[in-house]
Amino acid sequence: MQNHRAHPSVTIPQRSRSPAYHPPEVYSPYPFEAAAQSSDSILSAWDATPTARGPPTTLEVPDRPLSRARSTFAPPTISSPELEIHRSVSQRLTVNPNRHRLSKSETVLAGRSPEDDYVARSYTPATPGPAPSFEISPARSTEEVRSLPLLFFTISSPGSKVYKLTRELSNMTLQSEEGLNRFQNGSLDEKDEAWHSLVPPEAREAVGKREVERQSILFEVFKSERDYVYDLHVIQEVFVERLKSASPPVISPAERLQTFLSTVFWNLEQITAHHDRLLEALFARQREQHPLVQSVWDLILDSFFHSKLDYESYIEHYPLAEERHRTELNHNKAYKDFVQRCYRDPRTRKRDLVTFLSRPVTRLPRLNLILEHLQKRTESDHPDTKDLPLVLDALDGFLKSTQPGIAAADSKVKFWNLCDSLAFNKGEIIELALYNDMRSLEYAGTLARRSKLEMDWNPWYDLYVALLDNFLLITKEEKMPGDTIRHLVVSRPIPLAYLRLGSFDGPPENRKERPEEGNFLRVSHRPMYPFTVYHAFEKATRRYTLYASTEAARTKWYEALANTKAIDDARREGNRFFVSQILDDGTFRVPGPRSGRSRKPPSGRVIHAIPFIASGGKKFMTFGCASGIFIGRQGESVHLFRRILSYENAKKIIVLQDFNKVLIHHDGYLLSYSLEVLARVVQYQSPASALDASLETIAGQDGAVICCEAGKVKDRTIVVYAVKGFMHTYVYALEACRPTDLGMRSPWTLQFPTLSFRPYGEPFYVPQEPYSITTLTKTIAVATDRGVVIADPQNPGRAIISIVPDFSGAPSNSTTGDLKVRCEAARPLGLVPCDASELMVIYDTMGCYITKYGKPSRDSSFVRWEIKANSFLHRAPHVLLFCSEFIEVRDVQTGRLDQVIEGADIRLLHAPRVRSVFPLVAWRGGRDDEDGLSEQIVELVDTAEITPVTPASGAFVPPELWEEWEM
């Protein structure tokens, strides 16, 4: 950076100095000045300044700043009483006078009018007279001085303006030095902290009004920077240091205090360090050039480039810092008292902490305004007219670049305020992930809604609707004591995955406004513009018609909703926990509008699908359809799937791979076949009649089997089934075994007809008809209308837990009573383990948490699904809930909705118990032809989070990796 300075110059003759003045030591130029003096290059007269072209400008100042006495340079004199060569304080380089014409202010300061200047240029003395005296700069030789035009020579007589000004400045030297020092150290009276108070009237009159205004603005730069640095140190000394050393602690524990300090005061220490250096450089420039400071743009620009990143970080973070301070102020009385004590410190001048925290935010805009004003008061031929725009452009561009960051932080603050003010229905867990770093408030505002009750005189009421990046919240504002606002959630938040946009082009409707006071006869109407949003699953019951006050507001809402939903869809698509991989689309068909002409009858809906492995490692797949059971080899053509068994609409198919058995629940019977025989029949290695030889009827002779399940209990493979009796429903448990392992363990074993299973414990009964059975680690859970029955077949007389959840404490606890009412209205589906001490009871519409003893946990809270589930699948750490249109993927521990999979006629075909086997799902396929509508068989594959891998520093890359890139 370069600083080209020409300015009104005044030289005080030696004889006119006050008697107390002692000439300073001879001035020693800076190294770059000496280099410039020895240079042969021709420079402009504007270059004769301390910051002239040469080394880059920095904020570094000499170890010993120039005193006011030294800054008034006194060159050696040659005896000549009147003629003087004037050189300014900062003119230390050789100049080329032919490249500059004196400005009006310079001419006036020199004691001449424009007419005098014209006379001087036309006057050439033949012989030097006895009276004139002149001073020669050490930078020029006598020959150089003789070659200068008379433009640089002024006549100074005792009666001239410059003589009087010189005498006055000489008398004011020490006084001005003292005043400047007092200003810089802050001891000068506030009323005297102005440029005109430190400069004699004659000097102000000599330089002209415009230059006086310019110097006053420059003085404001120094003053504002001094005050700003002072406030930065007040923040550190009054607030930060006292907060750290407070005893007892104002904020505890220590980790929380450190987080608070880093959040509220962010990087103020770095900003303070930048401005300490800038202030030191500015004061050095002021001491050197006062009273006529030429420019400071180079110092400011250099400091700005060094502090830009720190300012950007602080400004964008400021809304968060202010909100954190206000939150602590509202919730921590000790902190509130501490802040009040700090405000009584005289250094704060009764300003609050928010004002101090905002100082870095307002500093650059204020400095920008000062420099703009300085530019307006600068002469057109002054170099600042070219240099100041550089600083202004840099500041203006920076301030504009921080606006998006400030807007994002403001939005985050509004979002936090909304989060703190939300009030949900008691007992319900709604995991919005509000304090996730990715959460944001996309759009919010007041919308109206119309009541459906026709009896209301004014059916309109206002709602506050907030659009988050993952949910749509519909709330009603309620004013609380202390001017705080609470937002009551009047309708369950709608996840954007389920949000659908309806009509946005309906005609406006008139809203009847309440009459003003004193004018009850006049009623006004205001047009309101409707739009509709609704829930994808509950289209009728959760459909909302909202009204905007203007057409533009309705359009804005549409854009916000559409854009936010599109972004959410893209984010969910890229962060799926389960990916759908199509295994087949077309083998299985259901009748459709174009079917009927095909010679191949449709298979009907697929109900079950389960894989198994036969001898030799051959993989097979079994499908239970409406027309029978189909089996085929995995990986072969879909046309090779054969209908092996004619059991239509089998309710359950279970494969016991380790015991070479497949169980089929059909028409009230539980049957067993050999897997090896099935595999041979499929491959045409055995006739179909061979299946009859391996058939075993496990249950159904003494009553219809309602449901069945298989799993591990106490490390044994157990088959559990429920049989409906005359008065009760009995639950039986069988242990799978090999014929060589059979033994007599109970009296009813002798009556049991099968050789592949033996009784496990004793049968027990349940009071209601069961829906499903779940095998736990040591017990069995049977879901019924009255709850989930937990029993141990080996100890039927001493049930560990009878029914869960256990609501024995409901009469004394209103929250538990509310949960009991909700559970009784829902249909239980089963249990899912959360951890070693907690389980989740799965209902069709909700889920609740219980302890291992069956008592409701988490204050009897519950999680409500967005769908009505008919089946579920536990795939730790998630539970998958299935209905005909959607699959919800929720985190078991928190109930958070992590993923939504959409389809048509969705069915869970296979719920594997091992991680290595993927779940199988069926839904409506993409084919519709004469064979019917296709059934699509889909595998849900677990995904893994992608973690970036950074190669080690200096890691060797084999050259062959780059061979394909060689040209």
C-alpha cells in the first residue's frame, strides 16, 4: 500500500521559537527514507510522506515515537533573513516540484493569495538581496535548491500571515504536545477532545474551512478507535476476569462456565489484540503529523486485512452470544446479580453487557461512515480521493458478505426462542431433535384459521405457524407474566416426510374484524387468502386450511414450504438407514384391470417370504401367496419358482434351519415339513408325494391354532403357539430337537405325536385372544387386548410378570392414569428391548417404555406413531413399523423418526432374527399387463455411515494409480 501526501506545510523559523524551546537532535531518517533520498527516480510531490512508495505499510511503529518537537523538523539555515524554503513534517523524500501545483489551502497557508502565486511565478531575482533568508532541506544540495522554481519560495515578513502563524505555533508547541498526550492517554477533558481544541485559531483560519472539517474527521478516527479499544478492555477486565474468579462460582460446574465464556465472548481476545496494534500505530501517526494529519487509510486497511477473519467469525456468531447471555440472565439469579454488580463499575458508564458485546458488530459500519464522510471533505487533487475508495470498498464488501451469516444466526436465535417457548401435550414424547446442530427455522409467521362451529360470532382466530427444516409446527401464542410468550402446540407437529401441499389458489374469503372501541355498529371485513396442507397418512383428520393476510404472503408460504420440503426430501434420500433393493418384480401377480386374457393364473398377494439353505449350500426362497406356497432357487430365473404346496393364504411360515424343518400355520393347524425333501422336490429329484412322508402335525387337532412364533429362550430353540379353547386360550411351548435327543420330560410328552419336538415346560392360559407372540431371553410375551402377558412355561404357577405395562400405581398418578387410558385404547403388538433395564411396548398407534419389572418408566411418557401399524420389526437400534402405505423407521431409545419409506400395499414378509439376513418386504410393483399387477419383492438393506478417511501426511501413493491419467 502507498500513501501519497501533500498538505499545507508550515516551518517555524528558529528565531521565532519561544525562549523555553531547545532544538532537538538532528533528525535521522528511516532506512526507507534514506534509500529514497539516494534514488535517482523522479517522484511526485505527493510522495513526500512517511508512508510514501517503498516498503509495504505495516502497523509497526518505531520503538521511540517522534516527539512533537522532533516532528517539527528544523533544517540548517543559510543567512538570508526573509526568503524561506518550506518543508512539511512528513516530507522527507526528494521531490520533483514540476509534477505538482499547490492547492488553494497550501497557498493560503503559505501567506499568499492566488494573485501572489502568479506574481511569484513571474518574479526572478537577479541577485539575492541582503534581507531574504531561506532554509534548505538536507535532502537537497545548494545546486538543487537553485534549480527549484520560485513556487517553493515564499516571502515571510513580520507582518505576513505565515509569520504570525509561525509565531503562534511556536508558542503553542509545548502546550499542544501536552494536550495531545493527555488525549491519547484519556486524561483530557471530554469537552476538549476535538481537533480544534488542540490547534490555535490562526492555524484553523489559515488552512481553510474544508481542511478544518477534514482534520476534525480524522481526529474522530483516533478518538473512536481509542474509545473502542477501551471498551474491549472493559469487557475483559470487568466481566470476563471477574466471572472467572468469582467465589462462589456464578456459573457451575467449571465445564459449563468455560462453555458459557467461549459462547458469549467468542474471539474478543483476538479482536482486542488487533486493535491494540492499530491504536498504537494511529497514535504514532498522530504524534508525528499533528496538527495536520495527512491520512490514516493505510493503517486501517492493513489492520482490516489482518482482523477480517476474526471479525467475520464474531459478527456471524454474535446473535448466538447475545441469546446465550439472555438465557442465562433469565434462568440464573446468581448471574443476574453478578451482571448488576458489574454495571455499577464506573468504567461501564451504566451500559449493559449486550451493548459491549455489540461493539465489534457496530465498529466497522461506524468506521465505514466516518471514512465516507472523510472522502466527501477531501480535496479532489488529494491522493485520498484515490486511496480511500480502496478501504471503503473493502469494508463495504465485507459487511455485505457477513449478512447471510448474521441472518442465519438470527434465525438460529429465533429458533431457540421458539424451542424454549413450546408447550406440548403432557406425557407425549415428540422427538423433534430441536437442539441438533442441523436444526433451523426456515420460515414462521402468523396465519389465521376458521372455526367449523357456525354458532361463533367471529369464527376466526390466529395461529403462529413455524416451518422447521424437519417439521411443521402449528401453535397458538399465549402471553405469560414478564412479557414472555408461550407457544401451545395445538396440533401434533407434522414431519416433512408426511407433509403434503394442497390447494394454494383458492379465492379470498372475508374475515369479520372486531369493531373499534366506541363504534359497535361498524364492522369491517378483510380478505384472507386460503391454502391447504395435510398429513399424508391421516388425510381427512389432519387437514389444515390456513389463511394468509395477502396474496404475496400466501405465495411466500408456498415457496417456503415447497423449497424446505424439497431440501428435506433430498437430505433424507442421502441419509437413509435402510435402502430398498428389488429382488423381483413380475413373478407374482394379483388380478388387475387388464388381466384375464393370460393363460397363467395370477399367484395372488405375497404374504410370506423366507429363505433357507439345503444340503450342498444351495439357497432357496419360499413364498407364501394367496394361491399356495411357491419355492425356487435364489438367483435363477423367476419362471422356475414352482407351487409346491397348495396351502392358500398361509398365516405363518417358519424355517428352523438348524433342525431341517419348515413350519406352516394354515387353517388352524401347525404343520412341519423337511427342508431337504422340499429342496429335492423343487429340483425334480423327488416326487411330490415324498412330502407327505415328512409331514408332521404339531397342533390343531384339539383346537384351532391362533398364532405361532419361534425363537431362542434360555439358549433353546422354542416354538410357541396359542390354541383357542372353550373358555380360555392356552399357550404351548415346544423345544425343537433331533430324534436322537428325544426324552421323556413331562406326562403329556407320551401323548405328543411328533418326534421332532418335545414339550418345553407346561402350557399356560391367557385371558384374552392373543395377537402375536414374542420370545424373550428367558420368558415369552403374548400380546392380548388387556396388555402383554409375560410368562415362563417352565414355571407356570409363578409368573414373573402377569401383564405389562403394570398400571397398579395409576390411581395415585395422573400421568400413569393417562397412559393407561391410551394403552387400553390401542392394540399391543409386542415388546422390543431398549437396553439391559428397559423395554419398549409396541402398540399399533404408539409405544411406551417399561422397566424390566414391568413398571412404566420415563414418567409414563409415550411416543405416538404417525401411522397405524399392523406389524413391526426390531432391527437394533431401530424399530420398523409397517402399514399399507408407509414404513416408519424410529430410534428405539428416543422414539425419533429417522426414515419414512413410502409404497402401496406394503407387507412385511420376513423378519429375520440374525443381522446377516435382511428383512423382506412386498409392495405393489411397476408392471400392469394382461398377467395382472406385479408384486415387487424388496430387500431392506442396512446402511452404514460414511466416515471420511484422511490419508496420513506423506503417505506413499503407488505410481500405478496414476497411470490411467497419463496423457
